[in-house]
Amino acid sequence: MADHGMKTRQAKMIAALLDPQHRNQETACAAVGVPVRTFQNWLLDAEFVAALRKAEADAIGEATRRLVMVAPSAVAVVVSIMADKKSPPTVRLRAAGQVLDTLLRLRELHDHEERLAALES
């Protein structure tokens, strides 16, 4: 059935879009053999867009899990740079700034999550 073939091409296109070797939509289209115009038409298809968004969300979820695993090591590196009196002051200051910036972003995210939970309840 033609529709089944189209779904297979769409799945390949989604995989190509998430492949880091493709720098843009045009190279992803070329890799899959899908004309750019066809891809643009697919972007008007709610089912295709939903599948693309799900694939993107899955990829972000996997990246998040991997970052969570290495976060303690990253924090240890920043703390060691901040504490190393042999490091230039500008490097130590930059490390401290990164810690504070990250802390503020985490606090804002936590606050937003609490507000959203309150609105949902």
C-alpha cells in the first residue's frame, strides 16, 4: 500500500533529522532521498509532526538521562577549579559564575514546576 511506504519514508526522515551528521533539513532529505518540498508538505501533516515531536522528546529524554549520570563529575570539576589556588583568578571566577548561574536557573525551573503543579491541582 502506498500509505505504508510513505510512513516508512517518514520514519526514515525523522531518524535522519535527528542524526547529528545531517547539519540541516536539506542534508537529511538528501540522505533519505526525499525532496525538500515533500518534507515541507509532511510538516503540514499533524501525524508526522506528532511523530517528529515524540522522537525529539525521546532524544532529549535520553540526553537528559546521560547528563544526569555525569552531573556529579561535572560539579566536582567545577568545585576543584574554584578551590585550586593555582588557577588564575579569572578561571576561578568563571567557575564560580557558572555555579551561581546554574543554581539560579535550577531555582527558577523548580519555582515554575511548583506553580504549574499548583495550577493543575
